[in-house]
Amino acid sequence: MRTRTWAPYALIAPTLVLMAVFLVYPIGSVVYYSLQRYNVTQPWKNGWAGLDNFKQMLFDDPLFWQSLAFSAKWVFVEVGLQLLLGLVLALIVNETFIGRGMARALVFSPWAVSGVLTTGIWILLLNPSTGIFQQLSQWGIGSPGTSVLGNPDTVFDALVVTELWRGVPFFAILLLADLQSIPKDLYEAASVDGASRWRRFTSVTLPHLKDAIILSTLLRAVWEFNNVDLIYTLTGGGPANQTTTLPLYVARQAVDSHNFGYGSALTVAGFLILLFFSIAYLRLSKFGSRA
């Protein structure tokens, strides 16, 4: 009986150890350093700080609030547009037509490209000297030397388009997989009852896609909030910190300025924001319920 009691725990023990090493310990370390003054360039000031880092963040650091506001705007716009376009593409490639396999491959291909390679491609495309805008100017469209990444009025739109190219296939893949699991009998029954195409979409398709939409938007929101590689490579947070997200601000503080204490405090704040958002979103959306 004792062997049977301890056997399940012994089997999962290696997994628990790995989780403790790679998950619990890093989180605990970040929380610990968030309560410290820890800057390797100023070791004489290192020591216990208590909540001073958080007080500075909340009351004396306008860039924290600016980066947080931009992060919220970035997540809302990106996830909303990616969901809409991904759903449209999933509905299109779910239909039967000649060349559907090739169309699906083209739709999904950007998702297979790494983030660094994606930014490299778009840096070349948006280059003011050799990119698409230079080519358009030679055709009489626009002015030569247009830098959309250096212009405060166009930089956000340029980043949105770039990330859409990479993010839309994620929604298309997940939603297409769920679309293919919907029984055809439901559409046939709706057609017999005289339901229009729009009615079948709102009464049959969307209800079955509910959980897939909730889960995919939550995952993508977390990923977009933590997005660093694309924005850092394209703009570095500029111009004038206009495209600085909270994770990018963390990288500046911890990696560039070596202020690990304050960077850890910013990380804890971002973690708590994402945790609260995830719990609230799942509860409000009634994920997993039949209603």
C-alpha cells in the first residue's frame, strides 16, 4: 500500500524538480532582486531597497506609464486585427477550391519564419534608400527617402503591418483546425431551415469557435505584450521612446543600464499585470462553458 501511495509522486518528481529549477527559482529571483538596489555599475549603492523600486516606478517614472500605455495600445490593435484577418483567412482556406493546398501553405508560411529573420526582411522592405517606398517614388508615388520608421506619424502603422504579417497565420492555423471539427450536419440542417450564409456563420460557426478564439487571443495577447525582438530591431523603442513597450523598457534598464534591481521591479509589475488580465479575461469570457 505504501508503494502504491508513493509511486505516483515518485513518477512526477523529476518534472516537479525541473519546474522548480526553470520556473519557480527564476520567478523567486526576480521578486528578490526587485526588492534590492542592484546596479553593477554602482556597487556601493547596492543593498536592501524594500518597496523603493516600486515607489519610483509608480510615482517618479513617467516612462513606465508611457511604455505601459503603448503596450496596451499595441496589444489591443495587434490582437484585434490579427484575429479578424486570421478568421477571414481561415474561412477562405477552409473552402474547397483548386490550389487550396498551395493557398494554405502561403498563408501559414510567415509563421515558420523566425522573429529576427522577419525583422530583417522588413528592414530591407522599409529601407528609405532601397526599399519599397524608394521604388514607389521612382514611379511618381510619394517622395524619395521616405522613412516610415523614423517618422512619429507613421512608425506605429509600420510596426503594426510588420507584426500582422507574422501574427495573422497563428490565428488562421488555430481557427482552421477548429473549423474542420464542426460537423457538416449542422450546416446542412441550418440550410434546410432556410438560414442564410451570415446566419449559419453567427449561429453555427462562431459558437463552435468560441473557446478557440478565447484561448488564441489570450495567448497572442501575452506574446504581443512581451514582444521585444521586432520592435527592438526595427525602431529600438524610438523615435523619442514613442514605441517603447514595457518589456523593452525592462531590457533597457536591466541589460543596457545594468540596473537589475529596478529592471526586476518592472518585470514583477508586468508579470502581475498579465496574471490579473489572464484570470479576469478567462472568467469574463466564460472559457470552457457551454453557454
